[in-house]
Amino acid sequence: MLNSALSSCAHLSRARRGAFLTPLTHSYNLRMPPSRKTHNQIDRRLTEQRNKTSRNLDHMTAIQLVRLMNREDRKVAAAVGRELPSIARAVEAIESRMRNGGRLIYVGAGSSGRIGVLDASECPPTFGTSPSLVRALIAGGKKAVTQPVEGAEDRRGRAEQELRTLHLTPNDSVVGIAASGTTPYVLAAIAYAKKKGALTVGLTANRKSPLAESASISIKPDVGPEVLTGSTRLKAGTSQKMVLNMLSTAVMVRLGHAYENLMIDLGQTNAKLQDRARRILQEASGKSVSAVQQALRRSNHDLRVALVMLKRGVSAMDARRRLNESEGSLRQALKE
């Protein structure tokens, strides 16, 4: 009788588990490789802690999953908002150094490195800057942008070597990006940058981390534990993207790469962007489509020159002279 009862309980336990594991789930899990990771102790880093609201994540329906993630994502903007004074300090420091010929260099590994690569790669088409002005180093190199490179983030010497190749100067700014704040590749980059006298900025989700303590300016959005424990491509990654958006955009706007809120220096590399350039000129000048097209042709599609021509009623040659005399300041050339 006892054996029968135990068998019944075991059957009931399997049935309950089965309610959450459909045949599709079973077949998918059978195809998954076994995990190679072991956990001998609990990691106390905030980015590795478990989120109490998602402990039953694997039992949730699709709508429950996405609702939970959406609720957690709402915390990100507030966390970044608490770091605005530090972000503004970084913007001012980076801008000051760029005015003296410096560069902005992002350094990261994994998801953090990829977010840095994304922001750096968007600066030339958005602001018309040289690809050398905003750079990104990712542990493992170009291959790591699309796939993991085993052990790359642990190679401290590689970070120093790559920065040495860039001939780092005190006018440069190095932003180390690491959700955990403990990535050896990033910490080594910050240490080398400090030795060369460059500005160092640390972007991390762990307030009490080596990166937060070592960088000259620390930006530490506390987004809390991830819905999927340790998966910092989620809230931590979102906060990193938001902060880098602010850093690069605010710096470039203050350096004059915008007119009002328009991308006056955008690249015109395809039909869509060429059409956008025409619309920007029309919006900024208030002139007709035909006048804008004529100014673009005569200025060799230089939006700054074309705008001065349209707003001041001058030739392309005179517009270029005015811009040169104002050292590229569009507002001064327009006398605004």
C-alpha cells in the first residue's frame, strides 16, 4: 500500500511538471547542449543576483513574460535619470578634450562591447565626423561583434596593446563599459588610460565595483537584478545604450554638429538620406523645394554651405568664406 502511495505521488509530481512543459518544450530542450558552467558559490554582484519577481519565469505564459519584462524595463530610465549629473560631467569633459583634438574611445567586452561598437559606428553618418573621432574597442576584435570569443574579456594585456596602437594622448577620453564592473579587459584599459593622462569614464550597473572606483567619472545606473539572472544584455544593456546615446549626442551637439535640432552634418550616402538632407534644408531655411535643390547643387551638397546661402542670400563662395571666418560655427556664420 505504501509503495502504491509513493508511486501515485511521484506520478502526480510528474503530471504537475508536465503541465508547464509542452511536447514542443521537451523536444526543444532535448536539442540544447548541456551547460558547462558550475556554481560553487553565490555571486554577490548585483548583476548576478536573482530577481524575486521572475523566479517562476519558466512557468510563465508568453504574455506574462513580456508584461514582466516591460515592468522591469520601466525602471531603467529612472535609474539613468539618477545618474544625469555624472553623465553631464562626462559630456563636458569629453567635449573639452575633443576641442583640443581628442577622441572618444569606448572599451567593452561581450554585450557591453557591442553596444559601444554600435554607438561609435553611428557617429559618422549622423554627425558627419571622421570614423577615427569616436572609436570602439571590443575584447576579441571584429569577430566578437557577431559571436563570442572564448576568454577574450580576461586578456588584460590585449586592452593595453590596442590602446597603445591608437597612440593615446591626454586629450583622449576612454569610456569603459562593463555591467559587472569587473571585466579584466575593461579594467586594464582604464588603468592604461589613466597612466597616459586620458580622461577615464566608467559605465557599470554595479555601484561598488572596481570599475566604478577606478574611473575618474563613474556612471552607475542601478537597474536591479535581471529578469533572466545574469543576462546583462537586458536592463543593464538598455541603460548602457541610453547613456551612450546621451554622451555622443550631447557632445556632438555642443561641438556644433546640429543646427537647432536638425542633423546638419548627416552623411548623404543613399537616396533616403539625400531626401532627408533636402527636408532638413527646407525646414531650416523655410525656402522652397526648388531653391533648396539649387543651393545643394551649387554647394556641392554641403548642407552648411547651402544653409548659409539660403538664409543670407549669398553665393557658395561667400558662404564658405563666412564659415571659415567663424571657424565652422554655423550660428556665427549666419549671425544668429
